[in-house]
Amino acid sequence: MRSRFIFLSILLATGVSPTFAENASVQTLHGTLVPCEIDVPATWRVLGTNKGVIAAGGDGAQIMLSSNPRVGDSQVAAREAYEGARQLMPDAKCSVPQHITLAGHEWLEYTITATVEKVPMTFLNYTYSGPEGTFTIIGEVLTSQFDQKRDMLIHQMRTFRFPKA
């Protein structure tokens, strides 16, 4: 668990905090340095923050949100995330990033598969960097459960949004 939070701290750091959304079945995680939001089920436990990265978990999965006011390039941000993963998990393997549209912007979607504390894990990553800042959303599950939980991760991760002005 500790190495996962360290991994995310290397990716991008900011302050974020949870609140309950108007819909009682979800709770919303909010970025504080860079405005952003993502919903997770209200039944999930917020696992806390580490240098600004917030995580919530339940149903055998975990969602992590990180944002940074630094503006850059999505390809560079994805490469930095992979390099950070390789530093912590030398066996990390990254898929080829694919372009997706999320919250009206073009993001990169890719997976990183690695062994964390002797357990094979798969991290589904969405990364964006543009005028709003740099954002990474990570859905994490056991590699053996990735195929069956992928749609659930995608559903939760696609609730990301930039708050209304």
C-alpha cells in the first residue's frame, strides 16, 4: 500500500479532499490546488491523501486522483508517470497510450502492470495536461481481476470533470 501512494506522489502532487455529492450514492473527491472533481461510490472508503494524492477504494478496486497546476504535454506527463512507476516497481510494463476524450479534452489512456508487494496489479491510467493543469486518474485492481472490473473502473474514472465556473 505504501508503495502505491509513493508511486502516485511521484506522478503529480496537489491537495484534494472528499465531500458527499448531492446524490447520496456517491461521494465527490475535489482537487484544491487545481479545480477538478471525480465521483466514487459512497460505500467506498477514502483512503487518505499522501502529498496531495487522494484515493478511495471499495469493491476490490481503488481510484486515485492527482492534479498539478503545472501545464505541460500529455505525452510527457504519461512518460513521467511510467518512469516513476519503473523506479518504484522495476518490472512495470506500460501499454501504448491511446487517445480518449474525457471532460471535453483529449486525454491519454494506458495501463501499467507491475508487481506491488509481491502482488500483480494493473493500473488503468488517464492522463491530461493542458491549460487547466496536469491531471492523472488511476484505477487499480489485481491483475487477475482487471478484465472483469475494467468497465467499472472506466465508469468511475469517466465521472471526472472540471467544476462549473
